[in-house]
Amino acid sequence: MSFLEIAQTRQSCRGYDETRPIEPEKLNAILEAARLAPSACNGQPYHITLCRGETAKAVAAAVSGMGMNKFAVQAPVLAVISEMPYVKSAALGSRLKGIDYRSIDIGILAAYLTAEAAAQGLGSCILGWLDSDKICSICGLSGPVRLVITLGYPKEGEVLRDKKRKPLTELVTEL
């Protein structure tokens, strides 16, 4: 599958097959893609905590406040992305330029992780609605949680939805 095909078919999955676990080789491929994601000064200022079983259910509850993300409990794996300290050169650059490189790096990590999940035939959903303190407590983390990504096989009958995106003419300016 080409990257463009992955981009055209990857979507936020909101219904998972709870009876079908993710094969270790597929999960390893996803994690390797995440490991290779670029980051400022190659610092990788994040940590991935994989949650399964009862831990996944507890994390799913921590992303489901006010009725949001109810489907998360169906996913066999939840990847918790927590923020870690900068390497010195990225910290200096961030301070001098006033740019939060960690947020950018975590976004790139999420893109690589979810793109490889799609290439492996898995569904994923990037969740930003979460209770960071609760997830830190569940997972024994010290850094703030920035994202949780659900992973699993889509439920039977999940259909590819139309992509609603701006046209290139609104997104790109050539000078």
C-alpha cells in the first residue's frame, strides 16, 4: 500500500472487534514506525505506554468523560503518549524561538503510528479528550499524557467514510 493509499483509507475507527487481538508482529511494525518518526534534534520527547486488558479498560474510562469516546473500551490496545523532557538542543531552540517542539513531535509520532496501523489492516483513533492525571496514576507515569490512540481491528461492517477536507486551493499558496 502506498502512503497516498494509506492517507486515503485511514480514518478514525469508532467500533472495534473485541474478540480479535492484534498479532505481535503487527504491533511491532506499528511501534517500529513510531520509533522512526522524526523529532526535533532526534530527541523523541515522548513515551508510549501500551495498555491491554484491565489497564486498557481503566484508561478507556479516563478518555470517556462526559460521554465522549465510548468506543475506546472496545479497543484491545490503547497507546498512551506521554510527554517527556526535551534534549538540551531542542529545549534551547524551543526557548529561543518560542515554539513547542514536543507538541509537533507528538503529532508526527501519532501520524506515523496510525499510518502504519492502517497499513497493517488495523483501525485507530487519536484521542485528545482525556484525564491526564488519572491516566498517569493508572500507568505510573510522571509526564503529562498528551494523546491516547486506540488500536484494533474494525468491527465487521465498518465502512470507509467520505473524507471531508478543504480543497488544495484553500490549503496551498505558491509564490
